[in-house]
Amino acid sequence: MSKSENINELAKGLAAFREKLKQPFKDADNPFFKSKYVPLENVTEVIDNALIGTGLTYVQIPIN
């Protein structure tokens, strides 16, 4: 794998992503602990929304 000597574009994308990232809502109930939690779909939704226009992306690779 080669490495880039210049990460300016990556740094700009990460800074833009961080500015747009919002806290996901805890809107699922855990009856066992009587608490609320953030479901995975809320996490992916806020990440997907924050990535728009940043030039960044992510992948999820399933591993058995």
C-alpha cells in the first residue's frame, strides 16, 4: 500500500464531517436495564448525513 505525502484534502473532509456530525437520538428502549439507547440505524443515519459534501465515505465489511 502506498502512502500519500499530502493529506490536505483528507483533513479538509474530516474537518467538514466533524462540523456536520450530530449526536444521534437515544430513542430505543432497553427493558432489561430500564434505559434508552441509540439504535444502529440512528448512528448510520447521522454519519451518512454528515458525510454529504465532504468527499468522504465508509464501508462495512462483514467478517464471519
